[in-house]
Amino acid sequence: MLREQARRKPRRGALRPQVEEALAHAGLLEEVKDNLDAPALRLSGGQQQRLCIARALAARPEVLLLDEPCSALDPQSTKVIEDLIVTLREELAIVIVTHNLQQAHRIADHVAFMYLGELVEYAPAQTLFANPKQDRTREYVSGAFG
């Protein structure tokens, strides 16, 4: 992505500081610093997910959109990703799409509950989970459907 954003295509070595910064920001640099030229497919699922986040962070976005960032990850990798999200939200806005209510409850500041493409309710996470205003939201967070 850094190469595409440049006016002239920079040499690979010229991007190394930015690559390392993005990897460090995503909590991955220490794990891969000795194998930066190795294929990403050699990484674990959790490491691959953090690599995707690092790639996005390299562009220095104001908003990071993550669609099911922990799907198909084991609980340990999920915790690493969730901890990373909590750390990153201090620096940029993060929007997460998830069907995992426990995850949303753990890491969200605000929650939007959508049903069939319609926004049903939006509120601070604690409010939405403890005292939803809409019946459909109450049914969903209580496990009545979904």
C-alpha cells in the first residue's frame, strides 16, 4: 500500500522503517523481525490478522474498519487482537462488525445493533447491553434470537 501511495515507486529498502513501524504498531514486529521476507502464509491465523491490520495502519488512516476481525481465531489469538484494538482506539476511530456479543461487550465504547440492514438501536455499550430501549435489541442481546 505504501508503494501505491507514493508519487514514485520507492525501493523496498526505503520502506523498511515504515513497514517496521506498522508491524510494531500492530504488535507483530518482535515475532517476525527475523523473517520479514518470509511469505505471510507461514504466519499463524492471528499473526496474519495482525499483518492485515499493520498493512492498514501503514496508510495512517483516521478510521479503521474491521469486519469480523477475530472470526476463525482461537481464544488466545482473539485476546491478542482485542487487546490491540483497545490500544489502537486511543489513536484512531475503530469500527468493528461482529456477531460476537461477548466481544462487543468486552471492547466496544458504543454499539449499533442492526437487523436486516436497518439500524435498530445505537447507544453506549454498557447502556445497550444492560438496558436496551428497543424490544428487538432486548431480544437479541438476551439470546432470544440470533
